[in-house]
Amino acid sequence: LSLEGFVNVYESELREGKFWGIAHDLAVMGEALPDAGVFESRYDRMYCSASLHPFAVLDTVSTVPCPNKSEPSDHLPIAASFVPR
């Protein structure tokens, strides 16, 4: 990977709002960004048609920043079971 390619990867991540990837890389290199606390938000959604009713929902929450040793992704799992209406 050339230096230009390397810079392009980081610029692309910044344009796409993937700041956590860069923050992680900086932390690994010993240049951690100041701790601003755990970011809390909800991005992942699950939709169903009007003919289905959600029966059970798994909504995973993490109290520590992700990715981490126990949760290697910044996307936490969601799941649901549906029954016909």
C-alpha cells in the first residue's frame, strides 16, 4: 500500500463518519484521543410487514466502547422473532 493509498483509506473513513476506526488505530499506536465517554445511539433497525407481529426482540447494549475484546465489532447484534397477525 502506497502512502497515497494509505491516506486515501483514512480520508474515505472520515468522509463516511467512521471516526472510531481511526480512533482505534491511534490508540493502538499509543496516541489515544481524549475520552469523551461512551457514544450512545441506535442505528440498526429491523422492519417487518403489517402481516407480522414482533414476538421477541433482542436489543444488545454495551456499556463500554466498541469494538473491544468481548465485542469485536462496532455493530452489536439485534434479533427478533415474528408471528403472523
